[in-house]
Amino acid sequence: MSIEEIYRHFLSSNGVSIDSRTILENQLFFALRGSRVASHTFAMDAIGKGARLAIVDSGYSNDTDNIIVVNSTLETLQKLAAHHRDHLSIPLIGITGSVGKTTTKELIHSVLSTQYKTYCTQGNLNNHIGVPLSILAIPLEMELAIIEMGANHIGEIESLCEIARPTHGLITRIGKAHLEGFGSLEGVIIAKSELYRFLQKNKGTAFINENDELLLAVSAGFEMEKIYIHANLMTKLIESDPFLSIKVKRREESWSIINTRIPGNYNLPNIEAAICIGDYFKIPMDKIRLGIESFESNSNRSQWVNYQGNSFLLDAYNANPVSMEASIKSFADITTTQKKVLILGEMRELGMDSAKEHQHILDLINEYTWNQVILVGPLFSALTAIPGYLYFNEIAALTAWFENQKFTDTLFLIKGSRGVALEKLFNKPVVNPGSSH
């Protein structure tokens, strides 16, 4: 069956699924080889639950008409997504970066949705599986789309761009992340700038934070339309205790005050990017303010949690040296009468730089005064112990200890890599389907 024929079925379906456990009636089921949630062995299960078609890899033996055998289910999924993109004549903003992708995506969506029918990547579906699923989830009546693109090796952003075909793009920040896959910071720069390369090739538009010297230098090597975030936008941070309040001024307009529900001054560039993109798409400031003020961080990203009489800045979805340093400095800047406690999980996938980067974080911690410092993971434990700091090898040991403490009037920062699962301190499970960084 050709992609065109599968697409005709898609247009009459309830979308696509890669999980036979949650398949909906009249969906197309893609049995991805090696997927943790589905394989071709679940094709009949999906059909039995009402799937319109099941697409399986070659080698599957069945005479059922609504089971389609292809050479590669993943490639077919990606081709179907690219074919759907052909039918979406809308601006599509591609977002990548070492930190801040998801928060920035959600902020931009909140702003653009005040005036346009806007779709954005749901959750963190940002890799070679998540991006095609996200594209296929865009209804034909949408006017704008925002697609998050993550990567852990060179060439991945390039391939995701060929599927999503962004007309506009934003790199949030470039830093040391997934060094096991990228090899070095230079590898990260090459990988993330693949978005710029695609925009240059296809006469697209890039939004650039010119206050970020590295981004400015990297973008200088590409010829494309460049919208500099601060060229027509002035912002002043009023306070960040704990949520950001800012003053904003566009060109000849008067100052506007935006009171957010977003903690952490490291989120200011993300907010500025959303304001700039709203301005680019001609959204009035009162609607931009509404979009920013109605946004609230969740999913363990810059999330403010009150628990057992204490306050927690929960930013435990992931961590790398850039985001960890920014979180610690921002937390230190919060003015409060509460006691301050750090709970930091190790940073993973840093390769040969791991020990050096963890030592850098310890050195940074020592520049400030804390009521207590708690470190989780063997990568921290392997370094020279600092008197007074508490070390736990894994979250279960920390949780057992934490439950027996009597913290009062305390403000915590919880930050660590996804695999450390620090959010389990609150017994809150996190689902992370098909994502990269």
C-alpha cells in the first residue's frame, strides 16, 4: 500500500497510535520494531480493539486485509508525517536547544493561542518517533504549529527538520548536554545548528537571542532572515521571589507589566522569546500579556510545589551543566526568610567530562550559604566528600531518610537528571514517551 493510500485512511481515522494498550477505535496502529510499548506481535490485539489498520514490518505473516506489511514501520510513520506536512500550508516553528525547549514551546503556544488556532508538541514527543507523531496530530484547520525537536547525536535535528519542515526556528541555548552522543560542546553546536542550516536552505526565519554570545556567533555563519529578540523589545526584571514579574516595552509603545506564575530568572529568555514571536505574528501586547500570565509551569519543570508545609522549586525533569548552574544561581538569588535546602541529583550522559562537570557544580555550591545540601547519585558520591553535605546513591535511600525529617518553613530546590527521578520524593510518577534533548 502506498503512502498516498495510507494517508487516505489516515484522513478518515482517529489518528495514529504506537501503543496497542491505549489504541482507540478507528486509529492507525504502527507496530514499531523494538518499541517498548508495541511491536508487530500486538497487531492483532490492536485490530481486535478497533484499529482501522495495523502497519507492521516485513516478515509478519497474516492474511487479514487491514494489516499492512511494509519494509520499515518507522520509515513509513515518518513518510506519512512528511506527507501530512505537505497538506499543512501553515507557518511551523521548530524549537531545539540544550535547555528550555519545552517551557519555551509551551510559552509560545500560550501566546499564539490568544489569536490563532495553534498546535504544539504535546509533552516531550521530540525525537525520531515523537516528531512524526506530533506532525500527524496537527489538525488541518490549524493556523500555526510549534514543534519541539530534541537530539542526542549529530544529524538527528537535520532528519527531524526534513519531516517537520519548519518555516521558522528558535534555538533556546547551546550547552554541554548528551556529550556521550555529541562528543563535545563543538558536537552540540554542530547538531543544534542543523536547524539554522535547514532554515538557510529553505529561506526560513530564525529568532535569535542576540544577548547570548554563543548563539549570536553560531547564527552569524548562516544566511537567513534573522529576527533578533531584543531589537524591538526591552525587558526589565522587577522581581523573582519566587515568580517573575517583568516590564516590557515594544518600540514606541509604553511599558507593560507582566506578572507571571513562572519561577526562576533563568526563564526570562524563554519569556522574551515568546513575547518576540507573538510580536512577529502581530499579536497585541494585551493578548501577549494574557498568554504569559496564564501559563503555569508543570511536569516537574520549574514547578512550584507546596508539600507538608514547605515550599519546593521542582525542576527535576532533566539536568545538564548549563541548566544546573542556572538553577542554583537563580535559587540563591531568591530573597526569603525560609531556610534554603538544595537537593541535587547527578547529571547523566556527560561522558568523559562527567567528573569535571560535577566538581564544577560542587565548587559553585560552595560559593553560597545553604542550610543543607543533599546530593543524590554515585557520580556525586565518587567525588571528594564535603563535610556537612549529605550523599545518597539513589532516590529510594533519600526518600526513606526524607520521610523521617521534620522540615519546617523550608524552601527546597530539587534538580537532577531524568534517570535520578527526584520527583519520587513526592511519589509522583512521570511518563516520558519518546523524547530526546
